[in-house]
Amino acid sequence: MRFVQQHTPLRAGARRAASLVCLGVLAFALGGCATGGVAAPSVERLSAAQYAPTQTVDVLSALPSMPFERIARLRLDDPTGVATESQLVAQLSEAAKNLGANALVVDSVSRSGGADVAFNPAGGQIQSVGTGGSIAVTALAIRYTH
């Protein structure tokens, strides 16, 4: 006696739902790759005022000469060292826009650690081991008051 297992084809709706779930999981997984899975920035509010989000944010390396209000101090860490400084600043700029800032003053960029090297006897070569260290960016979100 031989048993044959019959496969019932998925209905179009079930196939579509399965495809959407797979796409959602893939998008979520790839979304973390852009900045190495960096978490959201920490925000220390410096003003009780609430502003509508802005469209653009100037990225500055020093405080401007025109009058401004300090909105928040922002910090973003990437313990893996995968993200670049410009990626972290871009993510801080987005957070500043959402706070209603029209400028972001980058206070500091700190790096720690680095790649260690070791001799690989199996391959007879020097290779990099560990991560590229960590990187953190601290900035001040401000709003011009002119």
C-alpha cells in the first residue's frame, strides 16, 4: 500500500498575505543595516516650548552668530562602529527636524576601540578580529529666533 500526500494550493489571498509578511520581515531586517542597527538618539529637552517639525536642518560645527533658542541635546551611539559619522549626523538631523529645530550644532564625535589584529596559523596571515570600535555623536538642536 502506498500513501500519496496531496498538496492543496494556497488560495490567492493566503499567498498574498504570506508574501506581505515576508516582505515586512525583509524590510525590517534591512532597515537596521543602514546604520548598523543603531537605536534612536537620546534626547535631553532644554526647552519646554513645542514646535512643528521643520523641513530642513542646517548642520553646523559651531554656534551661530544670530540669536537662537536651545531646544535639545541629542546623542547617538553606535557600539558596533559600523555606521559612519555622516550617517549618525543624518539621523540626528532627522530627530532635530521632528523637534522643530532648524539647525544642529555638532558638539563632539568620539571614537573608541578599534580593530585588533591576530595571526591566523591556519591561513598563515594576519587578520582583523573584533569590531571597528564604537562611535558616538553629540549635538545641540537649536531654533533660530530672528
